[in-house]
Amino acid sequence: MTQMVKNHVREKPVQSVERSLRILELMAERGQPLSLSDISHHLKLKISTAHRLLKTLIICGFAQQDPYSGKYLLGIKNFTIGYNALYSLDIRNVARPFLHQLVARYHETASLGILDQGDLIYIDQVESEKMVKMLARLGSRLPAHSHAVGKVLLSALSETELELFLKNKKLEKFTENTINSAEQLKKELYTIRKQSYALDLEETELGIRCVAAPVFNHLGHATAAVGISAPSSRVSSTYLNELAGAVKQAGKEISMRLGYKG
């Protein structure tokens, strides 16, 4: 078995596949649209080679080209693969002890969520032991713009990714507090980026408040968010500030376990 592994390591990768993957890695690392010349220069590829590989990536859904600038960025399919990769890496195993700590300390439900194709998906949750509590069905797709966990993840999108989200998603209004205009949401996301946490003040459902903070991977990307949800009757404005500090600390510690250097 050991010998088989060694032989496999010595094998040369298929050049076109390796180059295509390097293009995807570069776009992911930069987090912004790149021109053909940028990609060619950074990866030391001929313009014609880079163009041919990008064309294939676009056809397969892994890349897309901005119709106005002509620059290239990651395609939607990467969201799906990233979502499945989270299960493979099992970020839940890393985060779960911290969810338990939050519940033990505050006696409210703690959750872990990700963004997939513009939707919020809760991938783990530790319930409050109280009779009245907030629960979300794991794996279900929820509107990101009205949940604290979702807004944290939206705040981490690039400008291009956010515009794509706004183009493809209706900002549905669930309560009188729900943000349902693009300009309002952009202002909210700016505030979230500055303070490193998000609030849901009865924006999804009356009587429920939530606070959430980002979780970063080893590349510094906010791939998940951790949050605490509770009935509004138990969460005053002062208490929200305390919970915000707690989820920020939990998010920081989970991130460090995932290799984030800060």
C-alpha cells in the first residue's frame, strides 16, 4: 500500500487539468474578477492557452465572464462544490464544541450556517434546553437577507458576487423589519463588515432575534457563520451586545482551528 502511494505521488499531473485548477485557485484567492492578461501573467501561461482553458471552465460552469468588463470570475458551480467540500472537511466537528459552549453559557440555540447559491443553509445546530426556543431545519434553504447568519455571509461577498446575488434573488419581506431594498441591504452589509457581526431583529419572524459572526478558513474566506437565536422577550439590547461579543469570539476560535491566521 505504501509503495502504491509513493508511485502515485511521482506521477505527473495532467497538464491541462492542473492549469485549469490553478486558474480556479487564483480567482478564489484574489476574490475579484480578473482579466485574461492578469491570469496569463500570474500563472505564466500563454494568452491563447489561458483563453482556451477559461472557455472550457465557462462551458462547464466553473467560471463566468463579466459581459461589461470582459473579466473572469468563479462560476456558480463552485458554490455547490464548496458546500459539499464543507461536509468532506467536516467543519461541523470543529465548530460543534463551540456551539455547545455557547448553549451552556447562554441557554439559547446556537447554529452554524453556510451560503450556497445565494441561500442560507444551516449545517449544524445545538438546541436550547428551554421550552420556548428557535429551531431551523438543517439542510433547508432559507433567505439569506433576513437572517443574521445569512447577512454575515453576504457581507463577505465580493462586489460582483453581491450584484449577482441581488440580480437572482428577490428580497422578500417577511415582517415590517425585513430589509427588502438593495440599497438598504448594501448599507447593512457595510455596517456588518465594520463591526464583524450581524443582527436579525425580528426580520424573519416576529418574536425572534439572532446575532451571528463569521468563520474564516485557512485562506481567509468567510465560508461559514456561527449564530445564537432566541425569543425577543429574553434578549434585550444590552444582552444582544453581550451575545455579539460571544459569537465573535466563537467565530474567531473556530477560524483558528481551521487554520486561519487572522
